[in-house]
Amino acid sequence: MKLPLAGLFVTVAVACVLAGLSPAAQIVDTEDAPGTRAASPIYGVTLPEGYRTWPLVAPAEEGEPLNELRAVLGNPIAMEAYGKGELPFPDGSVLVKLAWKRTPSSEFEPASVPGAATTVQVMVKDSRKFADSGGWGFGRFVQGRPANEAEHQTCFACHQARVVGHDYVFSRYAR
């Protein structure tokens, strides 16, 4: 039995939210020293405090070769902008993408569920600080640690090539 596309997205969204709250699926957020967090190279972006409690912007599915389920969360500033359809996003907007390997459900054959956590990716809007990258700073974290500089050098180029007309943001608000 095939699920209609809307049913698939509901299944994915529920699974992502549940997995994001499940201790087994959490990516460990590490701190370098009390009160500090490891920062991404180039941009200096860190994992924001309390981001796992932020509202869901939208679920997403990434095909091969990544084969991931994703959930994008937004801070209150970003969520207000999404709600108003405001572009560009205002300074202070923060988006966080949680990603897991897509795994077939053992309970419901046509569904996929989150498997192993892969990355947490962060976008921070500060038009002055990040003027050279469309106003956005980027952070990609694996097990709470920033990925290397080479990986961060690809962030803005990818967003610039594909979503310049949406303030460099891929995610659309799932209402």
C-alpha cells in the first residue's frame, strides 16, 4: 500500500519530531568548557541554547547519496518571519536542521523513520557580521563538534547557487 505524498510527509514529520525528542536519536551537544560551545570555522557559529525546543519549520527528505530525513527548527524571530512571509529574514533569525539516516520502518512498510543521527546544521542571520555570505553565518556539527573548514566553505556557495531569491534559505514553512 502506497501512502499519498501528504500522508508520507505527515509520517515523516511525526517521526522526525518524535525522534528529535527521543534520547536514543539525540546528537550529543558538547561544550568545550563550562558556558562555551565549539564554534564553526569561518563563521564562528555555535549550537544555540535550547534549540531542540524550537518550533518545527518543516520536515524534509534528502535523496541519494545522503539518504536522510531532516527537520528544520526556527527560533522565535525566524518563526515570526515565516508566519508573516517576511523576506529577507530579519537579523537574529536562527534556523537549525537536524538530520538522520532514512531507515525503513519495521512496523509500517511504506514509511521511513529516522535512523542514526548525522548532523545538526545552523544558519544565523546577522547582515553586518556575515555581509560576505548573504547575511548568514553557517555551522555544521557532527556529534556536537564543528565539521572542518573545507565543509564550511561549501555552505554559502550551495545556498547562493540555489536559493538566492529566498534569502538563501531552502526551507519553506509547512503550515
